[in-house]
Amino acid sequence: SKTLRLYQLLGLVNTLHRTSQPITKFLLFSVSLTFKITSNFL
């Protein structure tokens, strides 16, 4: 049924969000770090 598929999708999104949080934080940190380094050189 559609509702079951929706619940499965929500669960998948929730799991992905929970597991990707540290990765997202690391990506944001590295991006801000490279931005600081490049702005220092410019």
C-alpha cells in the first residue's frame, strides 16, 4: 500500500539523517576551513 511505502521512506530518510549528521558536520567544517584558507591567500 501507499502508506506503508511512505512509512518505509520516512524511516529510510530518518536513518540517513541520523547516520549522516557527523559526516555533514565534518563536510561543513572542511568547507569552512578551506574557505578560510583561500580567503587568507586572496
